[in-house]
Amino acid sequence: MAAIKNKMNRTANWAHQFFVWPAAFACLCWLISGFLHPLMTWIGPQPIKYRAPAVQMVNYQAEQTAKLIQKQQDALLIKLVASEKGALLQVTQQADQPRAYYQLDTGKPVLNQDEKQARWLASYYTGIAATEQMQVDYLTEYTAEYPWVNRLLPVYRVAFNDDEQHVAFIYTETNALAGLNNTTRTLLQSTFRALHTWNWLEPLGFIRVLIIGYLMIALFAMSASGFIYLITRAWRRMPSNNKWHRATAYAVTLPLFMWSFSGFYHLLKAEYANSQVGVSLTTPLQLQHVSATALQQVLSQIQQQIHKGADKDAHIDVHKGTDEKKHKKAINGLAILNSPSGPILRLSYQADLPKNANKNHKYKGLNSEATVAYFDATTGHALSTFNDKDYAIWLAKTYRPDASKAQTNNNEIIAEQVRHFGMGYDFRNKRLPVWRVTLNDAQKSQLFIDTQSGVLADHNNASSRLESLSFSMLHKWGFLVPLTGRTQRDYIMVFFLGLAFVLTVFGLRLKLNGRKKVKR
């Protein structure tokens, strides 16, 4: 036993001496940048509105609108959306191109409306006057300011000339705020990415992975050797100037294990695994059977909804698979979508916001939709036997033909609605609610379907979920959130980051003092 203990001590001593400088460098870089991450949340800019604007006014001519829709051959998505001057018809022909807009009453195109929509939404979400808008850019690729961790593209970058130099990123397909920066947050984000992910080395590819991997192994080795010291060396025999270093080591050895292991796992997965993220649109719409009769019936009911006022009951039925209450809800919009039986009209009712909605609600997830109703696009009849779950399952089969192998319960495909961000589907996706369809394939894939737009919002498999679990629990300490909430979790993590910083400083002090003694 004594021989084993001595061998462990010699190994630990070698590792602690050999890796001290790279581990100290890595630790200081990642501790400082780790602190910047919650700091961005605490002091970063927040929107004044937490949901997209509702449809407030609908001026339409059903015959004209039907003809207009039928002309949109090869369109991927057609929606009625809110705009600054009332509802417009939004047409997506190509996923990476600006969307086209048309007036519902005349059928005339509204020129350059996608950029105008972005400008209006930027001021709507930030509360900053449109006169303060300085520059608008259309982004089809990720940038240092709008990195790949975001899920929505293309977006408009709207820069303001106010005191804080706000920049809003707008995704016009859903009228969503995809991101919000100011000078301070941009600086913090750039520093975080430079120190934490070393994004400036990304052009080097494998060399970047090799460097970061070495530093993580060094940090892991220091933690492991330090742990051996803790269990093999007696406190009472330790010099007094070592005891502060040891005292903090008791608290942070395990966190350092967790951060280094999960960080290395995340690095390898992000660099070499096939990407599972990204938004996909379905095949072109079937528009030849969209009728003026159906549009007249549904649009007239939308108009009546708007005119009734928020405190009165609506008369549009909400069918099976949704909330069956008939209380009046604001209108998100109307989408024309494909279905197994041909084109359908999907009417979306806006969800109520929590009282005093704030950033904590945003990170947990604010649902854009409360209820939904489906109508036949030819007859205008309400579809009592077709609901949101049915549509999600059909879309899953469209995106993945092998979805017929989906996990079943009594021969029924398992599709569950996701109404909060969490494991497997997090805040970066920006879309709620979605439907999770679990497949019974070799990879145990999951598809996340946004039925509001008929898109595949995200997908993952067993391997990516395992890494996500590791990163969420070990790196971001997600296990604390149900117990403490996000803000308190951040405070606890910052406390341990501070202890790890103290550990590093005392360790370097001991190393430097030891070198001075050797020179003497």
C-alpha cells in the first residue's frame, strides 16, 4: 500500500510540475472568459418587447388575393404577417433570399418591404426611433458579431446611432428578434470568443483543436494530480503558505474536472461530428387549389376577431389537439401550407405573455402561439379531424422518409409538443412551440418541427444528445437551474470561478517561490 501511495505521489508531483504553466495559462484564460458569459446576460441589452407584433389590420379582396397566391409558383412559404401598415402577404421563394410582400387588397408588390419590415421590427423590439437607424445589412452567413451558435439565417443587421450603438438582428420570416447587441456586449462577446473558444485560430482547423486539446489535458492533469495530493498528503504536515492553495483546491478540484472534461468533449464534437442544426423548409407549395371562397371565409373571421376587442369571445372554433378554450386571442398570422390532402390554411393565435415578462422568461422560453385552427384551402371548412400533431407527424415524414419507423405507442407515432427550452432544444433555436418527433432508427434521431411555418427547426441523435447533456450539466451546471433558477446558478458558478482564480494565483505564487529557493 505504501509503495502504491508513493508511486501515486511521484506521478502526481511530475504532472503538477510538468503541466503547471500551460494549465495556469489555460485556467486564467477560461476563468476570465467564463466570467464574461454570465456578465453578458446581466448587463447586456434587453428588448422592450418579448413577442412578435400581432396582426392589427386586414384590408383584403379575396378574389385578388387568391389569384395572387396561385401565381406564386415554386414558393416555399406563404404567410399573412403583421407589418407597420397592416397585414401583408409574405412570400418566400428561396430560403436565402429576401422575402417578397404583396398587398392583400390590390395584389401589388410592396417594393423593398423585407428591409422595411426589418427596420420596423428593430425599432419595435428596441424602442429606439427609426430615425436613429444608421445602417442595414442583409446577412446570409454567420459573422463574428452574429456567430454560428445562432440558428436563424438569413437575418437583417440593423445598426442604431444611439449612445450605446445598439445592433438588432431581425429574422423576418417569423418577425423575430434573433439577437441584440450594443457596444459593451459586442466587446464582451468578442473577448469571450477570443479567450474561450479561440475563434481567431479557426482557419487553422486541426492545429486549433490540437492546441486547445493540449491545454485542456494540462488542466485535467493538474486537477487529477491535485486531487491525489488532497487524499495522500496530510494537512498538518503542510507548510503554512501552501494551505490557502490547498483550501481552495478542496472546493474547485471537482468543478475543474467537470469544466475540462466537458469542454474537451464539446470541442471534439463541434469540430468533427456532422452538424445537426439548421432550419429546413419543405418542398414548394401546392397553390392551384387555393380558392377565394376559403380566403374570404377565414380572412373575414380574422377581421372580425380584430374588431371585437381583447375582452370578447371569438367564434372561430379551435379543434382537437389544441387548447379548446374559445376566448379571444390576438392573431399571429395565417399560413398557407401543404398537407396530405392538399393545401391548408393554418390560423395562429398569439399566446399571452407572463406578467412583467423579462429575460428569465425569455431564456426559459416564451411561446409565440397559444392555439391553432386549420381550414381547407379550397372550401374554407374547418378541419375537425386534422390537428397540429397530425401536421407535425406528416412534416416529419416529409423531411425524413424513414420517419415511418418512428417510435410508436399502440401503433401511434410519438410526437410531443415542446413549450419550453431545455435539454435537446435550447434557447438558441428561438422558436416555440415546436413538436418533437422521435424516430426508431439506429441513431435514435429526434426531429423538432415548427408547424407555424412548416419547417424543420432542429434535429439531433443519441450521440449529439449525450454531448449536449455533458455540456449542459458539467459545463453550464444546468442541474442547478431547477433548484436555484438561472440567475442564482450564474452567481454560484461565478463564485467557484473566483475560487479557481484564487487557486491558480496561489499555485503560481508557490511555483515562483520554489524557483527562487532553488536559485539560492
